[in-house]
Amino acid sequence: MQIPILETDRLLLREFRHDTDFEAYAEFYASDLSQYYGGPLDRAKAWRAAAAMMGHWVIRGYGAWALEEKSSGDFCGIVGLWYPEGWPAREITWAVVQRK
């Protein structure tokens, strides 16, 4: 599955990259900020959440993009469509990770 890349003046919306994005993603899920996003989660459960997010593209043909700040190249969140099995309709999902 080729995930399309969208670009704004300040952001890239691109595929999630485990090697560069997962640490910030896991830190977000470990924090209290993730309570509105199904967390807090330990590292193993955060990994499963990332795998589900990536697999959503394959199963549904759409999903959530990783947000990358163009000026720094840093992963800074996710945004996209989410429609897991059993949910009544598609949702817009988004989260911005706290950066140090």
C-alpha cells in the first residue's frame, strides 16, 4: 500500500515510520495527555496501537498520517480517518505529541 503524502507550508502528512516516529508516539501514549486517546498505554500496547494505525491503511485503503514538522523533520502527531471494526461510522482522528 502506497500511502499518499500531503504537504502544507509547515507540515508533511506521511506514512508512520517506526524507526523515527515510535519513541515520540510511545512517550505520548505513556503520558496522561493520551487519556482522551485510549491511553495511557505501556510501550508494548503503544506498539500495538501503532501497528493498528499502519494496518488500517491496508485494510481500509485510508487511515491516519504521521505529522512531520518540515522545519525540524520531527514527528509531531497524527491525523486522518479512523474506522475500526464495530464502529458506527468513520471518525477524524488526531493527536499532537508534546515535544521536549
